[in-house]
Amino acid sequence: MLCECIPIGSSVNIIPKIIGGNGLILEKRKIEDLKSLVKSIIKIENKNTLRKQARNHIVKKYNINNRVEKIISLIESNNL
């Protein structure tokens, strides 16, 4: 997403929350459903807009400084 890719994610854990409305969610682990989602991306008319939205969503919600702080905190709390 950070590289302006349109994401396809599975509907497990917080993946749908991470993607938000900026991509597609695979509801069931079925190859036919995945193929259908991939084909549907080709048909999206506003691909460039969706790509930019995906990037902006990640930059805004998952700021690099926040990620660095969380990683450092995890390392320090686990004495790694």
C-alpha cells in the first residue's frame, strides 16, 4: 500500500482495518474468490485514485515514527 498498490487482504485479524476502504478483502480462502478479486481490480476505473488513497491511508495511520517507536519498545520490553 505504501508503494501505491491496491491491496487484497484476507478477512482475518486486523487486516480489513489496516486496508480500510482502500482495497479489497478476501472473505474466504477460496482460489476462485481470489481470482475474481484480482480480475475486479482490472475493471476499477479510478485505479490511480485508489492507489493514492491506499498510500495516504498507510502514511497517515501507520506513521514511520510510530512504527519505529513500537519496534524499539517491543525490543526493550523483551530484552532483545
